[in-house]
Amino acid sequence: MTEQRFHYAKKQFGQNFLIDETIIEQIVSIIIAAKSEQIVEIGPGLGALTKRLLSLVKELTVIEIDRDLIPQLERLGSGFNNLKIHQADILKFDLATLSKPNQTIQVVGNLPYNISTPVLFHLSQYGSVVSEMIFMLQKEVVERICAHVGSKAYGRLTIMLQYHYQPQYLFTVPPQAFKPVPKVDSAVVRLTPYKIKPIVAQDEKLLTRIVTQAFNARRKTLKNALKGFIDEKLLTVLEIDSQLRPEAITLQQYVSICNHLVNEKNLL
Ligand code: SAM
């Protein structure tokens, strides 16, 4: 038996610990079904998922920001030889440093909800070293990731994640599954990176800037929202209705705007 010391949940680290054994088992069985050689868990906390995964997987690396939780994680790993602990901020962590030749990483975790969007943007750049990501997130965030064009939930997060990953809404989790109990529902999502992207932006940074500017003014028409980037003429060439709002524009159309601008610049 591992001894567990008392720990006050810290709001600044988005600590809502999973306590529902059925949900924990459900998530663990989805994770191990992928039979990954290396699993990276973000925000292991008190080890709800970690302690189950340890006995089932080959290599487990955990990244936890809260130094007060490290002794508990070390105790959990003491009977095993497959746990690596990094006390670090995932937003500053280079996931590529964990990848080994010919081995991809499965990234999992019950993410801290207060920084889930920046974490997802940070992770979106690691599609080439990741086999899949399984995350528990605020339900509303999962809905935004999986949204369809034209819906209220469709936005910057949808486009930038769907550019790199195929999302799959797995199941909803009620607030009572956590301690302390959050105010919102949660959901588990699977993100599978494209091996070959169906749509390729010639300049991903430019695509990010275009999409960010468009959704900073999501109530404006596309033409007005993207003032400075594009004009009516370009939208006519691309057969995009300039009167549409940013949420009515598909990923493919944003990429075509981006690629057109890159090609225009190259011609100058
Ligand atoms: N996995 C545990 C569970 O399910 O019970 C804890 C989940 S809790 C929602 C989020 C965890 O992420 C906490 O342990 C928190 O300390 C950690 N965390 C918060 N911000 C982080 C960051 N920037 N980098 C790494 N871990 C972070």
C-alpha cells in the first residue's frame, strides 16, 4: 500500500482530482487499448490515472508543475521501474525531447482547466512525435475542438486543432467525479494527428495569425475582420463570400487564404 499524505487542492493549478473509480477505469482502458510504448501524462496530480497506468504500461513519463505533489508520485513509482517524473510546466516543456527514434508518444491527462487552451495550442505543434492524445477537459472546450463550421462553438481552437488532429468526442463526465467538485461538466476527447495532412498551409504561423485575427472580430464580416490581410479582390478570386462571418469559413478556406498570401508574397 502506498501512503497518501493530505493535499489541499490548489486553484491556481486547476486541481480537481478524479475520484470516480469507474471513470478512472474507463479512461485507463481507452489509453492502454492503443498499446503505446511510451505514455506521457500531463498533470498526474495525486496519481489517480498514474497508479493504474504504472502496472499496465511499459514506460510512463509524468509532467507535474506542483512540487508538493512530487513526493506522492515518487512513492507511487517506488515499486516500479517504469516511471519518470518531471517537475515542470507543460507550457515550457519541449515534448520532442522525450521522443526516441521510431517511437511515438501517447499523451494523456486530466488537464488543468484554467490553462487548457494554451496547453492545447502548445501541444498542437507536436503532431509528428505523437501517436494520439487522450484528454479530459471541460466539456465546453471539447465541444469547441470537435465543432462544425457555422456552429457557435466553432472558432480558433477548432481550426488550429483540426488542422493537425482528427478529434473524437468520447464521453461526458459529471462534476461529481472530481474532488473538489468543479462547476462544469467535463468530457474525454481523443486527438489523432494526421500522418499526412489533408490540407497543408504553406506557412502555419501565418495561418495562426489569420485565424486569430478573424476570430478576434467574430461578429464582423470576414472582409472587415481580416482588414490589413486581405481585400475583396482576393476573396473573389478564392470564391469566398466576403459578407460571411469568420465562423462560416471552413478550415480549407482559411488555408487557401493563407496559401494565396504566401504565393502573392513570393511573386513580389
Ligand atoms: N491527473 C490528476 C487527476 O485526474 O486526479 C490531476 C488532474 S488536475 C485537473 C490537473 C493537474 O495538472 C494538477 O495536478 C496540477 O497541479 C497540474 N498542472 C497544472 N498546471 C500545470 C502545468 N502548467 N504543467 C504541468 N502540470 C500542471
